[in-house]
Amino acid sequence: MTTTPQNTLPEASPVDFDAYGESGGWARKPAAGDDGAFVRAPYPFQGRITADGEFPAEPNRYVIYASYACPWAHRQLIVRELKGLQDVIGVAIVDPVRDARGWAFRSGPDLTLDPYNGFTLLRQAYDATEPGYPGHISVPVLWDTKSKRIVSNNFPDISIDLGHQFNQWATNPNLDLYPEPLRADIDELNDLVYNTVNNGVYKSGFARSQAPYEKAVTALFETLDTLETRLADRTYLLGDQITEADVRLWVTLARFDAVYATHFKTNLHRLTEYPNLWDYARYLYQQPAFTNTTKFDHIKRHYFITHPHINPTRIVPIGFATDWLAPTQR
């Protein structure tokens, strides 16, 4: 059984949750369409790492600003470890508890102050790139230490570039998470999983009316049912080889019972009720790149404390008893 995580706010963080702030993060009420459906903010910085472009691949040049709590950022941390880029790409981890100012760098368990720029708030990286930046402040951020600006906050591109552009310095250069022969299949599966699972849990949790909530939950569990069948006779989503698709799905599965089933009302079934998906999720978790980057305390404190429009008491539940280290059949 998991124990109750600490949910005490950092002392140096005055909090005004009810004002939601202007941080562009989920400390404010998420945007919704006219029907009450959740609308994800755009990700305007979309530079790419290339061999010889504006942002060339070089060791010790780039930094990922990330949160262990955020699934979009978690992907990058997993890929970085799978490829063996820990000595090539830097990382700085923000506090999982956001106040009205947004993501912040603080000292504490599994946190880092910003050793690259001395930022105290992630907003400063955005303002350094585009002075007076008015938009959404999100992790992950891929930062260029030479030009002192954001390369990208577009999470789908970052993990692809990490997986391909730094092979000559990687300790696991032969691992190809996005192999050419499988790209069409990976892209098709990623599109489905993004719309109904990765973003689907947010569509459920941040819906402001019944109809879009029910539409999102129905689509989410239809896809989980499909994936359950798919994983009955294969180790990974595309067969015997781990790919980008597995990383993208897994970060949502890791948070499903701990957060989404209750906090986001995605409670038709728990992950542990799907024999194949639960076995698959445990199998991945037990690989070091997944174990080392998964911090359930960060995950739970972030969601349950930072969304007062959903959880006004900000009590962090103890949660279901789950054994991620139980033996698997894979």
C-alpha cells in the first residue's frame, strides 16, 4: 500500500489558487469551448534539432526543463535514459506544486534549482525567448544554452529529436524508437492514443459540462479496450521492439489509477482491471529508464494540489494499493 505523500506547500511559495493566476499553466482554469469541452493551448516554439541547422546536434548544449509530474515532460526523461543521453543532455526539474506564478525551481526531494540560467520561474525562460510572452507556460522545454532561448516546447517533436539526433554521443545508439519501416504504423497509433488517451484523460477531467465529459470517457475506454486486445499476443504495441508509441502510451497508464481514475473521473475501469495492459505497464515500469524517472509522489501532489477547481480541499488521497514490481508474463 502506498503511503500518504507530503502535501505541504513550499514555504517560499505564496499561493493564491483561487485566483488561478496568469501563469498559463493548469494553475488557472483550463480553456473550454462553447460546449464546455477542454481545449488544449497551442505550443508555439517548434524548433528542431538537426545535423547542421539553426539548432545543430551537439553534446552538452541542450537542457530539458521538465517535471516528473507532467506526462508530456516525462516522455522526454524516459527517452533520454533509454538512449543513454544523461551525460549529453542536461535536465532541471521544477517543483510539482504550482502556485499562481506557474512552474518554479525550488530545492527539495528529486528537485533541482536551475544551474543553467538561475531561473526561479519557468516563465523566465519564455520571457527570455520572447519578451512579454503572453501564452501558455508548459513543460517540457528544450533550451539551447548557446543562443539562450527555447528551442521547442512542442512535446511530440522533442522526444523524436532526442531519439535520433544524438546517436554519436549516446551509450545506446542502436535503439531506434522511431524506425523508418514502422513510422506509418507508429504515427497512426500515436494519433489515436493522443486524441483519446493521452489528451483524452484531460478532456474528461477538464470538461465543464456532461456531454463532452461522457464523449471523452467513452472514447478513452474504447481505445483502452482496443489496446488490451492488441497486447494479448505481443510484448510491445508494435511487436517485439519498444517504440515511441510505447513511451507515449505508458506515461498515461502510469498515472491512471494514481490520479486519473478519481481526479479526472475516468472510472469505468481501473488499469489493474485490464490483464494485458496492466502486465504491459508493469513490464515497462520495471525497466530502469521508466523506474528511475517515475516519481509517484510528484505526480499525485501536482494533480491533487494544483487543480482547485476539481479538488478544492487539495487533500492528496492515499490511493489504491498497487504493486508495480509484481512479476509480469512478458
